[in-house]
Amino acid sequence: MNHLVLRVPQAFGRWGVVIVVVIVVLYILVLTGTKIELGIGPAV
């Protein structure tokens, strides 16, 4: 697994790393966003 993780960024270069980080951040924002919406929805 570690070898694959290291090879992917090298294959795409710096942009590959940026894309992976952006996807992870967006994924976390979506999860937190849905939790916030579900939490505020019933309260309102």
C-alpha cells in the first residue's frame, strides 16, 4: 500500500498531490456539512 501511495503522487507530479488534498478536504467538508444540516434542520 505504501509503495502505491508513493507512486501515485510521483506519476501525477505536484498537481496529483494537490488534487488528492483537495478531494480529501472537500470530502471532509461534505461530511461536516451534512452533519451540520442534519443537526440544524430538526432544531429549526
